[in-house]
Amino acid sequence: MDNSYLKSKKLLLVDDEPELLTMLTTILSDDGFNYIVMASTVQEAISKAHSEKPDLIFLDVMLPDGDGFSLMQQLRKFTDVPVIFLTAKDEATAKLSGLGLGADDYIVKPFMPQELLFRTYAVLRRCYKGEALTVSLEGCIIDFGRAEINKNGEILFLTAKEHILLETLARNEGKIVTVDVLCEALWGDNPFGFENSLNAHIRRIREKIEEDPSKPVSLITIKGLGYKLNTRK
């Protein structure tokens, strides 16, 4: 899946840990994001949000002059920009507080770079619709915006896990995606022990997208490594 139209989006990172800001900037810029703005306090974040008009904001919950929840309430007075909370606090009440305010996602530190990128693209695609919402395979077309497959005129629907799995593979079209990365995308911070479940999802997806699921031509197994998705140009 072509994410190039999203890489022009401006990102505002709000955190008071210089090391984390540096790490976030490195992960995002290495993946092609060129417009990254940083802030380390509530007041600086409000100022940057006014002046820079970011397309996505990452908010830490704990800040030296306030907290991310109250900051988001202040931001909502003048912008509807999507927000991802990024914090070490993993209590259910904190998560619900953030999502209850209208946050678009919530990532608990520590996290893997692949998880950060996956969630970033997911939020950006959801909020900024572009042309790159469909993928053509041999014999079918996947519409990620509708979570459905058009296979020779028949409409088949994707489950939530199938959608995440296919989208992760499509973002890395033609490249090998390891089992660990796919399990992490599906099950989050503790992906170990889910390989059999992953295999079951792969089988069900092949039944939906392949002409002959026992001889796949689109969703290919790379023995000992993972899987890759071959799309049609």
C-alpha cells in the first residue's frame, strides 16, 4: 500500500523526555516523515499547535506543567486534529480517560518502532482519506476503507484481525514481513505464543483472496521468515 501521500503530514510530538523525542523523531523521519515539530510543555504544545497547525499530535500524559488529558481538552477548543496518547501509564482508567476525550489511539511505552509506525499510518489513513485505499491482487481487489474484498464480483468482508494483517502486509508490499512483526501488529505488546493463531488467520485470508488457497500467488509464505503480499500494479 502506498503511504507516500501521508508522509507530507506534519506531526507534533509532545513529551518532556529529550531521549524519547529524539527516538520518535528518528523512527518517523527514517520512514519518510519530513515535517516533525516538538514541544516539551503544555504551553509550548498549545503555541506550536496554533502556529504550526499539525496534522497529528502525539501527547504524553505526564508533563511538567500539566497533563496530556487537560492539554487535549484545551486543544479541542480550536482544533480537531487527531491525537495519539503516548505514555508509560497503562492503567485502564488512564486509557479510558484518553479515549473518552476523543483520542484516536493510545500507545503504552515501551513500544516497538513498527508498532508506532503502524498506529501512526492507521490514524492518518482514517483521518485523511487518499487514493491509496485499495490494493489489487490476482483475481480480487481489497478495499481497506470498506474492509471488504471484491473477488470476481463477489463481496467478501474482512474481520478486524484480517484487516490489520492484510494492511500490515500491504504497507510492505513485495517485502518479507516477519512472523514477529505480524503478531505484534495483531496482538500488541506481548505477541509471543500467537503463531498458531496467526497461521489460522493466514489460512482464512487465503480462502478469501486466492483462486486456489492451497497454491497461493498473492499471500506468499517465506519459509522460516514470514510472509509477503504480491500486488498487481
